[in-house]
Amino acid sequence: MNGGCIVDIEVLVTLVLGVAFAFSIGSGDETMATTIGSGAMRLKYAVILAGILAAIGAFFLSSGVAHSIGVNLLNLPPASTSRYQGWIMVSILASVSTWMIVASKTGLPVSVTYCIIGGFLGVALCGPLLGTDFASAIHWDELGTIVIGWIASPLLGLGCATGITFVMKRFIRRRIRGFDDMEKMGRAFMILLIFIACFNQLNREGNDAAKALSIFHGLEFGGQIDATTFSIMLVIGSIAIGLGLFVVGRNLLRNVGKNIIEIRPSDAICIETSMSIVLLLANILSLPISGGQVLIFAIVGLSLVNHVPVNKRTLKRIVYSWIVTLPLAMLASAGVLALLLTTLKP
């Protein structure tokens, strides 16, 4: 853009959409679903607690993953990055945040990672308009690492849940001798579950929130915002994530927690412990993964060990939403960016 005022407006729109995307990520967080499905917490209390923890986790634990996405994924010419960074971010945010909010409102746990990576791939499709080509616009080694995480994380969730559930069943058989023992252990499990779920909520947002906050990292890297504005936007974005979970996320929590399989407190502990292992590993490696996929596959692993049938209709809807997310986000992002570049480019 030639005029400083226009640049300011462009960046302002990007920042507003970035906050909207952060809100949509919070609305798609189902981490505390097991506490509701198992009866450990009532929905309204779980939503409040999850919203607070989501904001804290987003602010303090997201920087590594956010930098990996916002700075390391695209490989555009420096002139295009400096000139069109605002439009690039607008195209990603406009397409991705809309799909996230719509899907979460219908109770579908859409993969945030698929959304944001699809958005960046859409930018790469517009490579010829940005002075490069699709093959050169992406750091393929960085994308390859992300894809490995997509494949490994749900399988780890499935494997961990299967193993932990098997050990838990043997432990319960040895410790319970009557109804009183069962009742005492049930209360203990509920308390333990809440602590583990809270830990997971922090870790989950340390990974998922990074997809939204990566937008601010990208703007700072491109020189569109200074360090002070960057810090302020991290705070606002983190709060928006918590609000999204509180305002919209209750539908998703109820759907995942109660509509896939019947969950007992001991089952929920197995699921949440599996998520803890995978999420912690991903955050240490700064690897953006799909927390929703880890959770769903952990639930499937639990059902296999317990020989409990899953709700196939709900599961199919969830899987279908994963399949269509990346191409929809990619095409929508490419369409918006192409429109901006062809109509507003001087």
C-alpha cells in the first residue's frame, strides 16, 4: 500500500480478524468434555474453568508452536512479505475463522491445525501473484514435520489410551473389594480427573492457541506491528480464546463428552492422561498437532479395551469434518487472497 493510513487500516483489519480467529479456536476446544461426560463436573462450571485456563495456557505456552507456523512455514519473496503480509493474513483469517465458528456451533470438533495449515497452503496457491510459485512458496521440510505430527499424534493418543486403560482395569480389579471401595475410588477418580483435565486445558491451548497467535508473530516478523503492539495482541488474543470457549464451546463439550461413548471417571482419567502425554510432547517439540484428534482417538482406544461400542454416527460426522476442513480452508483462503490481489493491487 502507498498511503500510511491505508497500511494502518489493513493491519487493523488483520488484528481484528486475528482476535476473531482466536475466539473461534476457543469455541472449538473440547478438552474438558470428559469431565462432563463422566459426571465429574457440571457443564456450566466446566465451561467457566476451561475458559480461564484456556486464556492462561494460550498466553504462556503458545510461543514455540506459534513461531513455527507464523514465521517458518511460508517461503515468500521478502518484497511480497513486506508488501502483502496484511492481505495474506486477512485471507487466512477470513476463511478459517468463519469455518471454525460454524463447525463449532454445530458441535463438530474441527481440527484447528488443519484449518490454519489449509489457510497457509491457500496462500501458496496464489504464489504466481506474489512473485513465486506454489512449490517454492512453502518450506516443505517444515510442512513435512507438521504432517508427521498429524499422523503420529492420533496414533499415540490411541496407543496410550489403550495401554493406560488396560493397566487401569487391572488396578481397579485388585483394589475394589466391595461397594464402599468402589464409591471411595469413584470420588478419588473424579478429583484426580479434574486436576488432569485442568493440566490438559493449559497444554491444549499452548498448542491450539498458537495457530491464532501465529498471525501476530507473522505480523511482527514482517514489520507490520511493533513489539509493544505484538505483546498487547497476545494478551487480547489469549482472552478471546477463553471467551470463545465460554460463549460457544459448551455445545461441543456436551457433544463430545456425552454422545460418543458412555464415560466413567476412571475411563476419563485414561483419556486425559493419554492427552497429557501427547500434548506435552508436542509442546516440547514446538509441533502443531490436532488436540481434537488426540482426544477422539483416545476415546476410541478406550472403547476397544472396554469392548464398548462407539456412537458410529457421531464419529462419522467428526471424521468427515476433519476430511473436508483442509481443502475448504485452502480454497477459501486462496480465493480471498486472489480477490484482494487482483482488485486492490496497484
